[in-house]
Amino acid sequence: MVVNNLLKSGFLAAFFLTFCIVKLLNFNLIAQQTYLQMKNKSLVSINDYSKGEQLKVLEAAREFEANPVQTILKDYVIASLFFEPSTRTRLSFESAINRLGGKIVGFSEAANTSVKKGESLRDSILTVANYSDLIVMRNPVEGSARFASEISPVPVINAGDGSNQHPTQTLLDLYSILKTQETLDDLHVAFVGDLKYGRTVHSLVIALCNYNTTFHLVSPVELKLPSSVKMHIKEKKLAYHQYTSMEEVIPQADILYMTRIQKERFSDPLEYERIKNSYILEKEMLHDTKRNLRILHPMPRVNEIHVNVDADPRAYYFQQALNGVYVRQALLSLILGIR
Ligand code: CP
């Protein structure tokens, strides 16, 4: 009887140990496959990366935040092609590359390049790919990043194409949400402002559809979220509510994602003048919020968040911009396959 019991518990222990080892090997295999899948993989739309791949970027970003100065990019040249103005995206990419020992070629305005002489985007990309291992590009034309990724022999990262997508901003937004909320699941996220032209909104809404988000969409009637983006919310059968005023949304939100009205996308300047001041968040409006509320903004800000909010502990937009460095370090190292 005793021998029988001993044999039985020995068998159970061996079974449990084998089960754990198989699980661990399986997990490592999946993680390894995710790394391999991301090597040389362009990022144009946020959905180009699976939820697992996006989470891999966030996990790597956490490691770079703990150790941001390294030399892992010392043998790499990154091209930074900005056909449209930028402060955060361009400089945080450059900061990320510099802190990892990499080199940068590129430009911050097309006026100083052969585009001015009539060179096509195709010819520019094929030429720059000769000089670099990866291309980061911002361009005002929607779809230009997809086109570049399809003809380029080196991977392309979309740093914003018109009012379409801004996937690297989304990854840093997800990282900021995860850091401040300790989860990405089941949050109430309020988007306020220009939901029609705001490419950061489009990419982030699509990404948050993976996490059972409740969406609160606040915009003037003329600047509602496009149906092509709303379709993603509907497909996942997630809750969304639309508003034209932000006051009733503030107490419900875990994340308040403010955006500017995008003057440069308006064909009628009078229309912009009419709605440019639709939403201005002031400190007094934050009297009744959830304790965990954080205010995010992809920036640049015009006047939609009053500077009197900046010192509030719920304001997180400058830390959010800093997070962009770690997330971009993670992305570059995964795409170049050096992690
Ligand atoms: N968030 C963002 O894209 O900012 P910039 O336009 O300054 O790059």
C-alpha cells in the first residue's frame, strides 16, 4: 500500500515536472518566433503587428527604459526622411538611435532634397535604401508609407502618413497607458478633439480594440471618428459612446486622450476658425475624476490643454513623449533583429 502510494506520488510529480518543462519550452518557442517574425518587418499600420508583437515591443521598451544607453546599433545606419514637420517623432527616433550608438542620415524638410527637382518618392526610397538599413518616413500623403514599404529592400517604419496612421505613436501610447494603469484591459478611454483627421487617434483606437476598451468619443459633429476606424470597434462588439461636449466624460475616464484640431488638414480656413476652440481642458474641470485618471496628448498642443493643467499629477503628456524614446529603441532593435 505504502509502496503503491509512493509510486503514485512519484508518477504525479514526474508528470507535473514534464508538464511545466513542456509549457516553458513552448512559451520560449512562441517568444522566439515572435522575435523572428518581427525581423525586417515594416510597420505601416498598427494592425501590421499582431497583439503579441505589439506587447513584445512594450516588453522590450521596459528593458530599454531601465538601460537606455547601449551600443547595439553601432553597425547600423538609419534613414530619417521627414517630408512633413515633426518635433517629437523625429527627435525621439534620433535620440533613440544616438543612445544606442547608431548613425542617422536623412532630412527634416523635403525642400532641401531632389524631391524639389521633381524626383519621385519611388526613386527617393530606392536610393536611400542603398545608404541605410532601415527607413523611418513621415509623409503628408496617405498610403505613401505602404507604397514605400512595398518597394523598399529595407524595412520601413511609418512615422505618420497624412491623416491615416501613426503606429509608433500608438505603441508609445499603449506603453504609457500600461505604465500608468498597470493594465491595458477593460479601460474607459476618452478621445477628445479632432477624431476625423487625428492619425494618432485612428491607430490607437484600432490597437485598443484588442483590450475590451470602452470608447468615449468627443468631437464636433464635423470631426467625428471615420467609419473606417469605427468599424474596428463594431467588429469587436465593444461599447462606444459619442459626445459633442467633454464635461460628462471626464468623471468616467481612466485615460483622457486630448488632441488638437488639425488646422493643416482643413480645406476651408473659416471652418477651422469656427471650431478651433471647441475643447479646452482647464484645471477646474478636473474636480471629479477617477483617482487613476491620466491625461495624454500626442502633442503638439495648441490650446486644447491649458498650461494650468501641466503641474497636475494626472497630466502625463511630457512623460508620454519621453516614453517614445524607449519604445522606438525597442522597435528598431526588434526590426533589425538585434535583440
Ligand atoms: N506626436 C507627434 O507625432 O508629434 P510630432 O508631430 O512633433 O512628431
